[in-house]
Amino acid sequence: MGKRFLCLLAAALLLLAPSPARGEAPAESQLYAQAAVLMDADSGRVLYAKNGDQQLPMASTTKIMTCILALEEGNPEDVYEASAYAASMPKVHLGVQEGEQYRLKDLLYAMMLESYNDAAVVIAEGLAGSVEAFAEKMNQRAWDLGCLDTYFITPNGLDAADETGIHSTTARDLARIMSYCIQNEQFLEITRTASYSFTDVSGSRSFTCANHNAFLSMMEGALSGKTGFTNNAGYCYVGALRQDRRTYVVALLACGWPNNRGYKWADTRKLMEYGLEAYQYREVWQEPSLSPIRVENGIPADGDLSGQAVVTVGLPADAVPSLQLLLREDEAVEQEVQQESLLTAPVAAGETVGKVVYQLNGEVAAEYPLVAENAVEPLSWGWCLRRVAAAFLVH
């Protein structure tokens, strides 16, 4: 009784906590989730984080990785057969039976709309031969995306552990995976579908799936999302939104336990609204101040060896002198010109001799190469002899 009272008291305090002012980042205490991230999906920049690098189980948000791998490596019309292991998956499940055959396309809708655990296993076994082999693919893709704190064991997100670790991710990694997934139009089509009906290959069983992602009707521009829940992970969510050129992803882990199913929607809205109110694209390009670079052992442009060979420095001919970044009003971008102080001949026109770096909060936001605008040939005995001969001929 005492524990229940404390839980109710904590929930009440969260509900009574003041909301952030317009455009102000939420305080950690104003979010239900133990870990949360708001990410600019286009740049991968984290705009807000609460325990963003804490490794936690992620439940069925796992299925976004299963889906994107299946879309990239499978054919929607491929037919997969359900194994006894797939048929043994706990609820929530489609209820496949051993030996039944299903099209990959239908399994993807079943997995993403209803979050059916058995559908995910049929997909994994069909694509890779086994759940273990498919998990290797999942981990490889995660690492390719820079998600080094993510470890997949299952294709459906059921709680699992092995000698390497537990099935887990971070809010930052989950947001990064979702940012990758929403670049795929088939992924968006599946996850935005309201309902979907299909049969097994034989046509003997019929199914209808409904989309349980409430966020799709919560905010203008909602793109996609995936819910998740296990007793260990709690409620989890990852969702994406696009408005006025801005594309945001919110990832939430451990966002309450029963009976707090709605916490994830409150946190998602709060973080998305913060992103929309606080961040706008601004033009930050500044014309760089560039200096000529001396070239050692080079022939001056006028051929007068009493002078110094130099190259002028500029941007490549195809460079677009524009840089728009998603910024808060109080954020400033710093420009730094990094170019060589001395070169040695020969130098070719177009050769890279430095770069212009734009930094935001100490991190590189953009880089532009700097190139030599003219060539410089090396000084040689042959050139000297030709110059002497030419001088005699003139006289």
C-alpha cells in the first residue's frame, strides 16, 4: 500500500510540475521518460537529451530496424514459411502456425501496425535463416549508422540477454536509427497506413491490422513512429515529424509502466513542440578571409626569381556560398579558416590547400574545402637553362 501511494504521489507531482515557457527546453523533471532525445533528423544533431546515452531495453521499437532491413534486403512478394519457433512467440502475436506461408509485405504491415512478435520472427528467419543470423545483420547496420551503444538479440524487442549483454539501445541511437528509416518511402508508407488486410498465401486465413500509433493524428506533420512495451522496458516510443523543412525525431525509453500508457504521447508532444518553437533555419554563411600561400621552390608567375611564387586560395568553382543551420535564437556559429602556411612546388590548380570550418557548440557543423586557384611549377635546371638561352636570343 505504501509503495502504491508513493507511485501515485510521484505521478501527481509530475502532472503538477510547471510546463516550460514557450521555446524553452523542458526540465528533466517535466518528462516522464527515464531517457529521451529530440534529434534534428537531417543533421543528426541532438537538440535535447535527458540521459540520452543511457543503455536501456527498447521493446518493440526494435522493429524499426527489422523493418528497414527487410525493405532493403528482401522483396515484398517473397514468401516466408513460419517455423515452430515463430509460432511459439508470446502475445502480441498474429497467431501464425508452423508451416503456414506469408508474403513479406503482409508480414511487415502486421509487424509495424499491430507489433506482432511472431511476424518479426518469420521475417528474420526468412531473410537470414535464423534469428541469430538476423540479429548479426541488425547489429552490423546499427554500427554502420554509428550506433555503438546498441545491441540487438531479437527482431521483435522481447526482453533478452546473452553472454554479450542485454537487448538494449540508447535514446540517441534509437533516434539515429529512426532518422535513417524515414528516408525510405516504403517504410513511411507502411508505418502511416491506418489499416491493412491480407491473407496467408493459401488464402485460408484472413487478417486485418490497425495502426496503434496515436501520434499520427496528434500533430500536424507527423510522419511515422513505433510504440513498444515489455515489463522490463516499460513504455517506449520513437516518432518523427516534418514541418517547414524541419524534420524531428523523438526517442523515449522507460516512459512509464502500466497504467501510464499515455505518458509517451505527452512527452513526445512536449519535445516536438519545443523543437518547433525554439529552432529555425538561419543563414550563417560568411565570406572567408583568405590569404595567398607562399610556394617553396616554385616559379613565380612573372618568371622573376627575385620574387616569391604564391598561389591564391578560393572555394571550388562548384561551391555554393550558402549555409543554413537549424539554430536556437541564442546559438552562434563560429567560422575558422584553416589553410596551409607554406607549400612546396609543384602545386596543381584545384589542389586542396585548406578548409573553412563552421563550429556550433564546439562541434563541427559544416566544412568547405579551399583550393589553389593557380598552378605553380617547380624550379628546375631545365627551366633555368631555357631562361638563359632565351635571354641570349633576345640580345
